[in-house]
Amino acid sequence: MDLLINVTQPYAWGSRTAIAQLSGRPQASQPEAELWMGAHPRAPSRVVEGNEERSLLDLIAAAPEALLGQRLLSRFGPRLPFLLKVLAAETPLSLQAHPNLEQARAGYASEEARGVPLDAPERNYKDPNHKPELICALEPFHALVGFRAVPETLRLFAPLAIERLAPMLSLLETADLQSFFEAVMTSPPELRGELAAATLSACRSRQSGPFAAEYAWAARLGSLYPGDVGIVIALCLNLVTLSAGQALYLPAGNLHAYLQGVGVEIMASSDNVLRGGLTPKHVDVAELLSVLDFSAGPVQPLEAALQGHERVFHTPAPEFRLSYFDLDGKLTPERSDGPEILLVTGGSALLRSGDRELCVPAGGSVLIRASDPAYEIGGSGRVFRAMAA
């Protein structure tokens, strides 16, 4: 087992305090949006070995079976199939969705063949992998997730009385959500600006009733991104608030936007994002339409299932499994047959494996290799455990 040194991503929507406080550091000088733990080529973790640091990518390349185990190596090849993050959203992220595996492979191959640079702003596919993901809240966490049932969305729009939107809302009255989305997103630029302004004005003036929270969030989004018609689409999504310990699972094609909060996120190791608005970044409507799932209905937060001393989030994604321990003493988890990453988010933990002992403070993380023996973990506080399913 080895301590990890991880990369913090300074995206503009991040927090200067959340990840710093978790790690016991002073306030950061710039936003810290995500702390990455894993072996994604864009920002691999480093492993402390004596007085040296080695990239986790290099360690896997040097000894794939010892680090990954035979089952993962056979199924996913010589790569860590999951990426673990701490996500800290001070301001809302863009509307976005992720492709399935077939779409990711095809999109990546197409852009590679056309010679689109990986760092080009118009690049959609950074790698040939899909990105199902799960986020577990560390505090109250607000998000827009999936399309709301159409009758409820019509009830939401009715009091706003947005005249310019009326012809498009008629598409919703026939339950044609995809046509409504396409009509809004592909309307002429001048009309998109008018729709955004009218929707913002209506939401600012209507801050009561059963959809008061949705109107308030839309008003904030419209103020942050004036003229962005994504405000209309945001009003079509389910507004969800997670309590600490609750989670959301987001499969391919789910349109969503994290609004505010701090959570532990795990996903298949990918950075593929197709944006749908509320962002200054590239929005490829045609490509987004090709991956979106227009299923509509309510969203239920995911509760962890208690298995012995461990609380486990069950999902259909084979690349990852997230769980956590609330420590009050010592325990010996049942070892998986692959690598694990342990992340301490509260208190501290003392790990023992063979003749090794590591003290891990809050914000610290540890790599357990597939070839490592069983380990004991003690202390007080919460420890998240990431592995392949």
C-alpha cells in the first residue's frame, strides 16, 4: 500500500475552500474544482516510494498484473478502469451528458482520423471510453438530473407565461420531448437570446409556488450565463438535493448539471463530456442529440446498502464500486481481487498491511495493489473505498 499524491483541477466553478479544508490546508489562491485519484493520462496520481514519486500510469505499465490483478487485466486491459474524485462546486457546472462505450469509441476514432487536436476547444471526445458516474454527497448537494416527466414540466412553464416559448411548448403537449429540445437548441441565435432573456425575466418575477426552487435556480443560471438558452433546458430537468451520504448514479445519455456542493465522485476512467449549454465552452448540439437519453420521470437518490461494516452503492457499471466505512475502532475489510483506492474524508485512519503502517489524515488517499496482502484499518472518521465491481 502506498500514499498517493493527486492532481487538483483548477476549473472556474470550483471552491477555494472546500478541498483545502478537507485536506487541512489554508484557503487556495484559485478555485479547486476536482481532486483526481487514479491513472487517467491527463492527470495521473503519483505514488510515493521511499524518496521518489512515480506516476501510477508508469507503475501499471511496469507491472500490470501485480497492480491490477488477473481479472481486471483480462477484462479492461493494462489500465485502471475507474477514476475517483473529490468534486467541489461553488458555482454550477454546464449542462452535460456522456456517451456510451460504442459512441465514445466511434467519436474518438472519427476525431482522431480528422486530425482534431486533443486540446482543441471543439474536440468532443478526449478518449475512447464511456463515463458512467456516481457522486456521493459530503454535504447538501444540489443537481439537475434527467428530464422531468413532461406533464410536470408543462405545469412548471404555465405560470411563467413566456410568449416567445409558446410555439415550442406545443411540442411538449404531444409529449415530444426530443423535438422540443431540438427546437430550442437549434433555433436561430437571435431567437435563442430572446428566449433566454424572457425566461430569465419570468423566473425572476415568479419566486413562489410549487416550483419556486426551480425558478430560483434558473434565475441564478440565467444571471451567470446571460443569453444562454440552456436556461430553458434547465427548467426541464429534475432538481435534486442530496443529503450527506446519499448518491446519484448517472448512466450514459443522462443530461445533468451539478449546481452546488461537495461530493466524492467515481466514474469509468474517462474525460468525455458533451455540453448542452450554460457554459462558455464548445456546444455541439448535433453530437449531443446523438447521445442523449430522452426518457423522462422522477429521480430517486441512491442509498448505500449496509454490508457488514461497509456501506455500498450498487450500480450496473462494471468499472467501479464505491463504498465507505464509518470508523470507530479497527476492522479488516474483505480484500477484493483488484486494486483499491482509500480516501479519508473525516478524522484519520491508520492502515496496517504486512509489516507496513500508514497514518492517513483527512484528504489523504492510499493505493492498495492487487498483490498487496489483507489490510487492517482503524481510527475514527469516514473512509471511502473505490474498486472495480
